[in-house]
Amino acid sequence: MLVSIGIDAESPPSVGRLFTYSVINVKKRGSNGKEEFERVPLTLEEMLHPPYEEDFRVVSEEHVSDCRYLQDVLTTRFPKLAVLSDHRIAWDDEEKLTHGPDCIVIEGPRKRVRPGATYYMSAEKAKALLIIEIVSPDYAHLDTDKKVKEYHQVGVPIYIIADTRYRGGKRVACKLIAYQWTPMQYVLTHPDSQGRYWIESLQLYVDLEGVQVALYDKDGNKLLGHKELAQANKVLETKMRAMEQELHRLRSQK
């Protein structure tokens, strides 16, 4: 059994593990016969190709917000598609190539052949429609270099990178980089005059709102997540109460 936890600066990497970006606790039986946990750090290679379903990365609040928003909106808008966030993806049944995209939109069967924490693309006869990665500065080159090659290799038609910059622990900048699949290689695509990237298969735009990723419909209306919808409804309810009170005041003056 594996239980994942965050980075522990006081736990140095074991021999041969030069970079610690997250760690997992591996259960084993100690010399006293009792079960105990050994902390095992993950390398960059394991961050790129997660060997375990329980691997855990340390990310920023803005990163989490982007991922939740994308999964929320896309799941609501496309109930017949699988929208997964930080879910282990095995591109083949033997798990020779695995990834953990921040957001992946998949066209596949509603009832999975192999349910569980790993989505087996080949077994499900599924295909990816879109992958969005939110860059984490500590391992940015995984998203901007290695995954560009590997996502092309497995045929992901659209790959979008939200390339972020942080200062003092806060995100201060973000730009989108979009790739379109061609037989030879990915080619960079260009945004429209408003800086938006049109996704034909999903009939929506990917853009930024400040330094956060945002989605818009074909008419340019932002697609709201449940949190934003709740906030909008609260504002509307406040306005309605104010109108009712004003109407009541006017009637009482007659």
C-alpha cells in the first residue's frame, strides 16, 4: 500500500535519486515484525511517468484552482466525455508509457473496461481530444519539452501549456502555448485577435483571465464553474432582495 505525502526538505533523496519533487510512504515490515513506512522520494522521471497511482505532487493554490475549474466546467459541459485531472493515464495496456496530465478530455465508453485510478487508453479504445498542462516552475521542462514529444507520439490532437511565473509564492504571470498535431510533429498554433485559442472539437475558446486559465463559449461568454456560479447567484439574490425592499417601500408610500 502506498500513501503519498508532500515534499519533506529534511528527508534527503536515497542513493540514485537526485531530485525530490514529492515522496511516497511505502509500507514494509520492520525488523521488529511491526509494519512501518519508509519514505521514498520521486525523481523527475517518475514525475513525468508516474509509476504508482498514489504519486503526489506539491503544487500552488493557483495550480489547484485552474485544475478544479477546468474539470468542473468541462465535466458539466460534456457529460458524455471523460474529463480527468491529475489522473494516471496509461497509453498502453502494459503501462510502458504513463502520464498524469493536469487536465485531459477523453472520448471513450461510458462504462470502463478497466475501472480504477489508472485510465487505460488502449483497453477503453479511447482517444484524447485535448490536454492542458499547468506549468509548475520546479519541473517546467517536463511540460514544455518532454511532454511535447510524448503527447505527439501518442496522438494527442491539441496540447495547451499554461506557462506560469511565480514571485514570492504567488503567480504573477501566465501565457498560453498551443500545439496542433501533424504527422511529422506538433506545430505551434496562433491565437485569434483577442488572444484566444479555438478548440474546434469542443466548440470553445481557451484563454486567460488575469493569470488564471479560463474557458469561453463561441459567443465569447466565460464558462463558469460551480464556485463562480454560486457567487453570481449570491449577487443576484442580493440584488433581488434590494429590488423587493424598494418595491415594498414604494407601495407603502401610496
